[in-house]
Amino acid sequence: MQKKIHIKKGDTVMVITGESKGQKGRVLEVDRRKNRAIVEGINMVSKHTKPNAKSPQGGILKKEAPVHISNLMLIDPASGKPTRIGRRLNDKNRLVRYSKKSGEEMK
């Protein structure tokens, strides 16, 4: 069974440690098995490619590499600051994520 994680695709996150510390970006993809996420514009690496149908010229491409989710923190939509996430039942008896800082429900 895979562990539930606090980050989903489309969330806005901040990097809390490492080379990209303090940068914000949108989550493009989450790998639950490896506990990693790809964040737009964060952890850019250079990939050397041979010429092929997709890129006839070849060369060096800049691309996002995965970041461990423990190094990411969700941004609170109300304040715009990083926050921890909790889970609780809402009025419709559905489990929702909420911001520990402001108490607001995360969409």
C-alpha cells in the first residue's frame, strides 16, 4: 500500500531546502512510489540529446528533475506563505485537506 502524501498535481509549492531553497512553482507530476514530485522551473538539469525526429538538431535541453516531497511545502492560498497540511471531514462528510496556518480548506 502506498503512503498518502500531502502534495497533488497542480498545487503551488515552495522548496524548503536544497539548491532551489525559497523558490515557488506548480507541481507538474507526482511519483508516489518514489515520494518525488516534478515542479515547474525547479531543479533544472541539462540533458544531452542526439538528433531524432522530435529534435532534428539535437543538443542540450533544460528539463526539470524530480524533487523529494519532504523538501516541498504547500503554499497557503489565503496568505501566500508555506503551510503544513491536515486532513478533516467537511460538512458533506468528505475528507479534505486544510491549511494548518489559516484553517482554510485547500482545493
